Amino acid sequence: MVIERIENNQIKITLSSAVDSFGLQRLIDYVNYLEATAKSKATQADVDKLADEVNESWWSKNRSRFVK
């Protein structure tokens, strides 16, 4: 594995093709999450409240599909 800083404040990581692609995709997803939330001022409580609201809304719209 080679890690190097390149222009425009970026980091380049070169890996062997022997690396498990499933694990690598999980790592990439996590890094994307870190990048997307780096400047967020939201607290975990804010995130939990939003998730609850989304879940409640989805369930009220889709309940009839699952409960007969």
C-alpha cells in the first residue's frame, strides 16, 4: 500500500488488487461519510431525531403493504 499527498490537498492511496473488494467498498463508504459530514454542526441527537421522523413518515405511508 502506498499513501501520498498530491496537489489540491488530496490524498492518493494505491492498493494491491488482492484487497477484498467488499471490505474496500465499506471503507470507501465510510470515508465518503466522513467527507460529507466533516463540516456538519449537527449533533447525534439531531441525527437521531431526523431518522425517527423519516422512519415514522415512511412507516405511515407503507404500513398497509406489510400489515394486512
